[in-house]
Amino acid sequence: MTTLTLPGRSPAPLAVVVGEPTLPPWVLPTLMALALSYQLWLCGLHTHLGLGGNALVILAELALVTACALLQVRRVPLALAAVLMLLLANGVALALVRGDLDTKILRDLLVPVLFLGLGWQYPGLATGDRVLRWAIWLVLAFAAFEFWALDLFTRFFDVYGYYLARGVGDAGMAEYRSDKLVASGIRPEGIGRTLLPFLGPHRASSVFIEPVSLGNFATICAAWGLARDRAHWRQGAFFVLAALVMLVFADSRFGLGAISLMVLLRLALLRGSTGVACLFPLVALAGLVAAAWLNDSAYSDSYGGRLAVTGHVLLTMGLDQFFGIAPVTDPYYDMGYPYLLSRNGVIATVLLWAAWWLMPLADDTGRRFRAFAALYVALILCVSGTSVFALKTSAILWFLLGCTGAQSATRRVP
């Protein structure tokens, strides 16, 4: 096999395999843009053609996941195959014990693994930069369109009607809400906007059709920018500034808090070992338990109230629930840790987390991004049940992490 060494890549040069087909430059950005925005296009189909429902969402996600798998099927790394086998074996074993196969958790964990593998097949910060820039301009364009031309936007995309067609939301909301947005698209009176209050109560959702996901995407963009070293601060600054603009559009309090913590980590902790970030979920779990001990009052729709309720649930879960062998009867809305542990089991979950930290990365930039991603995952599991697994943000997070990987095999350039 003839190889060509890429210039300027030391101490471990990469190689391009001569004779193997490479991807056209538009393939990866297009796939990731579709993964980000497929809900928007399905919403448009429902608005104008009446097509909708969860079946169509499942078909769209299946098509995207299949395309992701096909792009890497010719050369599946042994480590990726081992993780996929672990997921399948654990799902089957738990199904035999519980008497029911939970396909939802298999799907939730399959998406990160496959998109991590895709980034692993086509690594490099330049690849991640190019894909993420495409995604950012798409997201910003639709965010601005929605924010400053809301009536026109909702003529094309009736978000409220789309969610109702999927069985999500309250049909009676139309009696006191004139907009056609998701329920969280407008800050209620008495709460108001957190970031730049003069912009009003509207929270933009962009291609994600819900503001929470826009805030999560902004957090991922900021993590990618903050991971850069001092020599490449200009490249990093673009992603951080874009993230701040998206935070304002979405008025994301979660994103604001998460990015603030990332900045502190970048300035202090991450000057040393980034491996300490593997402990973030344990810190988060300890915080949830502490919140439960400190707050015995009734549930309140605030971060403190939600954290306390999650802590109470964790304290009352039985061992069979922690190990995933008890029948799952509670959806655990807004409770990521109980959701994950009760459906996947603590053993498989710890093994997957360990595999993430055993993955070799190319340099300190990749290790910093992994630490920021660990912080994001640990935090979002505290306040959301399934947001961390949502294809529209999960795909880009894990693809970017894969792009930072260090492969011992020859590299194929997209």
C-alpha cells in the first residue's frame, strides 16, 4: 500500500491512503446540518402538507443514523465494534431479566457511538472546524429569521401544531398563546428574559424548533472554541463569540451557567490534568443528593427545585433499579441520571464512561474538549432526561470529539 505523508504533522505524521475513495467536501457538513435541522424540515412538511407524527420522526432519525453508519462501514475500528457489542449484549441481557427490550435506550446510546466513530474515521481539527462553521451559519441564519420575523417564520413552520401532531404539548395553550411556538418559546410573565431583557420574552429556537436545544448547541460550540490553545486563539474566538450570540437568541440559562464553568476550568483547573473531568458525574450526583437533603419542600419549577426532586428520586431508587433489572415504569422526565441508570444499568454505564476516557486523543486540544464535553454531559443529566441523547445536538458533540481522536491507522481525508 502506497502512502503519502502529510506535511507539517509531527511527531506522528498521518498518511493518506492512495487509491481509496475520499468523501466529497460537502458530505460531512451536509450530514451534520441535516442531523441538526431535521426537526425543522419535518415541521415544515407538517405545516404545509399535513405530514407528521412520531413515525416520520423515527424514519428520519433512522435514515440519518444509517447514513452515518454507511460512511464508516468499510473500516470499523475494533474499539468501536467492541462498544457496539457491549451495548447490544447489555440490552439483550437486561431484556431477558426484565422481560422487555428497551429500544429507546439502545437508540439513545447508539447515536453517540456511531457519530463518534464517524469523526474518528475522518479526524482533524480542520474537519471539525469546517463542519461546525457550516452548522453555525445555518443555525444563526434561522435564529435571526425567527427572532426578527416571527410571524413569517411560523407561517412556514408551525411548531406548536407539529408538536401537537406528535402528541406533545397542551392543545388548550392556543387559548392564551397567539404564537405558534413550543411552550418554552416565550418566557412567562413574572420570569422574563435573563439575557438582555429589553429584547422581550421571545426565545429563539432556530433549526432545533425548541430554545433548549439551541442553548445546548451554543454550549457545545463554546466548548470547541475554549479547547483551543493560545497559538490558535483566533479560531477559538469565533466559536465562543458565535456561542454567546446564540445564548442571547435562546436566552439559555443552562448554557450561560455551563459556559461560565467552562471558562473557569480553562483558566484554572485545565492548566493541569484534564483527567480529573472523569469525576464530574460523581460530583454532580453528590450535588443532587445534597440538594435533596437541603430541600424537603414541594416541587418548584426552578433549577433548585428540579435538582432536589432528582436527588430525592436517586435516594429512593432500589438496587434493582440502579442495575437496570427492574421493570421501567417511570419516564423520569427532567431526570437524566435516574433515566440512564434505570434503563442501562450502572455496570454498563460505568464501562461506557471508562471507554470514553480510554480513547486516545491527538493532543491537549482534544483532551480539553473531552473535559468540557464531560462537564456538559454531567450538568445536563442533572436537569434533563434525554436532551443529552437528542440527535440534533448529540450528533455534532460526538462527531467533534471523534475528530480530535488520534488514530494509529492511516488517515482518510474527507
